Amino acid sequence: MSSTGNTPEARPAPRILIANDQEWAARSLESILAVEGYEVVRAYTGRQALERATALAPDLIILDIQLPDISGPDVCRLLRDDPVIGPGTPIILTTAGSSGRSRQAEALEAGAWDFATQPFDGPLLTLRIRNFLGAKAILSAARREALVDSETGLYNRRGLALKLGEVTAGARRRRESVACLVVSAGSAELVEAVNASEALAASLAQAIRATVRGSDIVGRLSPLDFVIVAPTLNRDGALSLVDRFQRALAAARPPGATAVPLRAGIAAMQEPDNLAPDDLLDRAVSALDWATTDRPVTVSH
């Protein structure tokens, strides 16, 4: 059945990652969470938990203390350092063994939000999870507001810095390429004409949204300078993206309107092992300085 304009869009169910190699305990958790309508993803080792947390960005994570390869507290510490998870994702550590004060202290010191023992008290656990997910939603909303450019809805400089860290960290783990594009329509005359530049900025932002993939990160550096961070894209793919963007902008231009001269700088890294997130953006900005309106400049590594 199609939705009408008055019907609110369905929100995806919160995703919860369970890392536990004991089948009976994991199934017990799954049954508790299924009743509440949560999406459950399983991991059986600490390494799987790290990989799936980064790839899927769950809303909440439940780790057993005694995983077969990496202890739950150590996994928790690693996740807290992971830009995708960070301190804002609730993590609950669980145990079927001793739940004494030292175990609880170990869990909290590792960055867990809570500590639970098996067998689980279903009603209490679901109340805690509901509260944690509510807190995460508030944190996420505040974070989005602080990281987004109010005029275009794209990431601002602060948001770009955060997302660059996430993308480059993921590229290193997966041994994938990543490209950063800086597209500029900036000129002294346009920037001084505030009204004209804002109208142009809106057109540029709309054309970028129509061009990029769902996995790409888009931000605004300055009134008429925009950034696209594209995971898995190499130099040739980045050049194709610039070409598609220029065609989208031309298609949206009203009849008789003057074409906008654009410059593009591209930094494309095949496997950014030792690359700091800021380096990728700095290289793309440096490439932009040498670009002309008919020749994007690329820096590959």
C-alpha cells in the first residue's frame, strides 16, 4: 500500500549488535529483543563484533565479557576509539559468571553504559535499552545540529572533520580506496554578492545531492566551496563524479542563465594507511588551487 502525504514515514527499527559465542545466551537475548521489534545482528567473536559494528553502525551493542578471541572489555575500549561508534553508542557488557564489584568496575572503566548478568531479567533489560536508545537519539540530534550547515543542510567544517575520520578509518580497515573532491564556484565578486552567492550555493548543493552516491559524504567549506568524500572511489571514478556533477548543474540551470564556472581539486588515495583525515582534505584543497575551469587537478597516492 502506498503512503499518502499525511502518513508519517516508517522509521527503521533500532539495530542492536549482540556479540556472544554462547548460543543459548544469544538466543535468549534475541527473543527478548524481538518482542520489542528491534533488528538484531549477531557476532560470535570480538573481531567480528569490531568489523560488524564499523560496517553497520548499530544503535546499541551488547558484548559478552568472555568472547573467544578478544575480551568484551577490550572490544568495548576499541569501539570507544572507533569514530563510527565513539562514546555516544550505548554498550552493555554481560556475563554468565561472577558479577562482583570488580567485574562491574572493569566494564564501566572500559566505557560500557551498563553491566548485566545472565540469565537476563527481560523486562528490566528492555527498559534499560529503551532509555539508552532514547538518550542516544537526543545525542545524535544535537550532534547533527552542531555538524550541519544551516543554509544547505550539508555538513559544515566540524561535521566534515568527523565524517572524514570515519571514512578514512573504514578505508584503512577494509583496504579500500577513498577520494576527496573540492568543487568551487568561488570568486571575489560572487562571494561579495551575498544574495547571489546563496542562491548559487543552493543550486550547487542541489546538484551535488543529485550526483553523489548514498555512501558519499558532502559538506560545505565556504560560501561557494563544497567537499565530496567518496569511499571506494579512485582517481578515474572521482573525475567521472565531477563530470556528472557538471551535467546535473547544467541541466538544472534556467534557460538563458549564465553558466557557472567551476573548478575541482581531487585527492585520491588507493590505500590510505598512514593518511590523517585532514591530509586528504588538505591535498584536495591544494589541488584546487592549481585547477582551472576546464581542467580538474588530481593528486593520487
